[in-house]
Amino acid sequence: MADRSELAAFLRHHRGRIVPSDVGLPETGRRRTPGLRRQEVAQLAGMSVEYYVRLEQARGPNPSDQVLSALARALVLSADERSYLFRVAGAEPPPVLAPVREVSLAVRHLLDSLTATPAYVLDAKYDVLAWNTMATHFIGDMAAVDESERNIIMWMFRRSDDDPQVAEHPDANCMERNSVADLRAAYARYPGDRGINRMLTTLLGTSPRFARLWEERTVQERRGFHKSVAHPLVGRLEFECQVLHVPETDQRIMLYCAEPGSPSEEGMRRLAAEYAPPGAGDFPGGARNAALSAEREILGSAPEGLQ
């Protein structure tokens, strides 16, 4: 049985402990009470303000599992807090899983053996976990980027809707759409993961473009696609981005594979043989800006056959 009064008190308490900056919302001046406003929680959870107010007032129907999951994400609940939310609402909490961040030694050896092929490892949340030397020519020097900043989807949606690349490169928008669809699949696999929930809450609160794509509810795991990059050192490169899934860890190895004998393959070999990997000091603004600039160039290209 649902304990509506406890559910209401629990929601009010956890709403009051979050400041807007925790979930990527702008500060809007002094607040009469601490925490988020009811309409902000409703916005982040994708429900009407009236429905959320009824929950905090211990009125209305029992919330569905989907509503409870959205509230847990919006309030950035821990796994234990999320289970408690479900139980006081009279529901059975789903199992709690988390993406694996540990990269196996075999996968690291594979990356190092690819001396002329850029390769890096992503977890289900799109965090960059490992990379080889060639990858630094495309995604920057990740060793100099804080771990919390090594997320490709966050890079994508830091661009505002006014960014020329958003308007001028519809294929880049297609890449965004497919990345969001893949993230939704991961969200279903790891319903209690706090890292995914926190990232979703931030993006839904700060990126209208992400929010629109998330609302489409498209689910599709990432597949291979074509990329075209105007590299500053070796010119235009065309390659297939292959995605190798690692079943034991649910990680993905991203490989930039140029056609054998093509000018792009020669360009890759020149990068490996003639140019040192970029360091943090090689880019204005440091390694973080280098990573963002490199990824924007890739996202701003015109990929073909994106699935």
C-alpha cells in the first residue's frame, strides 16, 4: 500500500535540498525557500505542475513506475533513495545496475596496438574511458581533462541552438538524435544509475534541443556510420566509424577506419608518423577546449548513412 503522506514529505524534503546549479538550471535571484520550485521539478520530470503539486499534497492517483523513475532522476536520488521512493509509493523498485567503467587489460592492449587507427572506449553513458595516441588527434588530450568532463553527449549539447553548426549541418543533428536514442536505451538498462540520472537532469534543464529529442522517445543502440573531418594537419579525412560492442562490460570501442589505399588512410599514417600527439598546451584554453573543438569539428561534418 502507498503511504501518500510519507511520499509527499519525501518529495518536499528532497526538492528542498537541491539548488538549481546542481541540475544545470540558472539561478533566478533570491528564493523565499531553499531548493527547487515545484514547477522546476515538474519540468525536469516531464509532468504537469498540477500533477506534481497533488503528489506533494498527498492527493491524486498513485504514481506509475514511469512517473516514479522520472521523479528519481529529477531529484537526483541515490540508488537507496530511489528504492525508498518506489516503496513508499506502493511499487516494487526495479533492479539497480550501473555501467562498468573498468576497461579490461585486453581492450587496452587492443587500443595500443592500433598505431594508425584512432580508437577510444565509451561506457553506456558516453563517458570516454580509454583511448589510444591516434585518438588524441580527434578528441584532444583526455588525460588533461577532468574525468567528469569526458562525456561526448555533454559536448554535443553544450552548443546552443544559435550555434551555426546546429543550423547548417542537419547530418550533425542526425548524429545527436541517434546518440540520444542510444542513451535512452542505456537509461532503460540502468534505471537506478545516479550518473545517468544526473546527466539527464542537467541536459533536460539546460538544453532545449536535447529535451526535444528526449521527448521523441526513440530507442536505438549505436551502430556504425560514416564521418568526414577537415583535419587541420592532414586535410579532409573520410572514414567509417565502426562500433565494437564488448558484451561483458556493455562498453563500446569506437574505431575510425579509413578505406585501404585511400588518401584518408595515407593521411592517418602521416598523422601517426609525422605529428606528435597534441598536448594541453597546444590549444588555446587548454585541453578541455581542445577536446571540445575537435569533437565539434567531427560533429559539424557531414556524415553519410548515419543509422
